[in-house]
Amino acid sequence: MKIGGFQKVSLVDYPGKICAVVFLQGCNFRCPYCHNPELVQPERFSERIPSSIVINFLRKRQKLLDAVTISGGEPTIHPDIIDLITDIKALGYCIKLDTNGSNPDILEKLILNKWIDYIAMDIKAPINKYDFVVGQTVSIKLIQRSVHLVINSKVDYEFRTTIDWDLLNKADLLSIAIMVKGAKRLFLQKLNQNFSQRVITTDLEQKNAELPEIAEELSKYVQTCVIR
């Protein structure tokens, strides 16, 4: 297992729970605003953390932590992701999975076997812009299948979109809301330009001022639309 980082405690990565966060190396997307490029670009990978260290720590913290978030990178690209999750689940932890939705086969297996308790799926762009935004060729059918799986599962979840105004516009956000129509939650995440791998040309403050109005409009399609 390619564990590139391990945060021993977090109050913000799992809604309503105290959790640890396991960061896996490797991603099949190349989003220019990625917050964790050191987990995406192989030349920036740090020395891997043995899974045994993570499991041993979690075993000792069973009464102090509620949950574990599995993040990345993209966790579902790893063939042994199920082994890691089931080992953690066996310790009694709730598990949150952060994913880009590109591997619905793994997602479905995790859902059906009740190995995950919360899913945070990133919706990167409207259908017609996916390849452009993520910098890779993407099977939209796989993304759509993951959306369907998440919405129709009995697992708690959220969808989230990072808003890079150089890449997306208001019409794109509307298309995304329609894409996840009926969803419980859609979070609109403001871009942190400190993580961008290119120069931002848009006045973020000016554009972000429009977000409350946009969120209200998007709320027609999802149960809750919140700005982060």
C-alpha cells in the first residue's frame, strides 16, 4: 500500500467525528488546482509509510478516535485498497472515502459490503469539460455510474466541486448540480490559489462574491448546497 502521509487526528475531515487521515500516493487525474501535488506527482513522492505503522497506531487509539478518512491522491486506483479498509474497519472505526469517482467497481464493492460509512466524491466539471479540467481522458460513463451509486446507496455522502473560475463558470456549476440532481449535499469549494500550479487570471474575490446567489439557484436541484 502506497501510504504517503498520515495525519493522526483531524476535527474537519469527517463530519461530526474525530478522525485520523490516511493519504495514499498516486492519482489518475492532473487537476491544476490540486491541494496535494506531493501525492499526485511521482517525482514529489516522499518515503512511504508502512501500513503496519498506521494499523498499530489506530489499534492503540480505538477509544480516542471515531473514524478514519482515506484520501489521496485517488484511493481507488490501488488494488489493495480493500485490504487496508477492511483492516481498519475490523478495529471498529467508521470510514470515510475521498474519491474522484473514476472507479465505480471498487466503490460499489465497498458500498455493498458496508465497508465505508461516508463518501466524499469530487465532481470536477460538467460532462463536456471533464477532460479539460482534470488534464486526462476520462470515461464520463464511469463518473456517472459512481454518481448513481453514491446517491442510491444507504451510505452518507457529499459531492463537492472546487471552483476554479479560470476553468468553470456559472453555467458549468448549474450543469454540475443537474448532474447530481437529488443529491443530499453539494459543496462549492473556493479555490486556494496558493495550491494552483499556474497563474490565476480571474479576480477570485470578485467572482466568489457571486457564490451565495449561485448556491441558492443550485439548491433547486440538490437538497443542500453550501459554500466552503
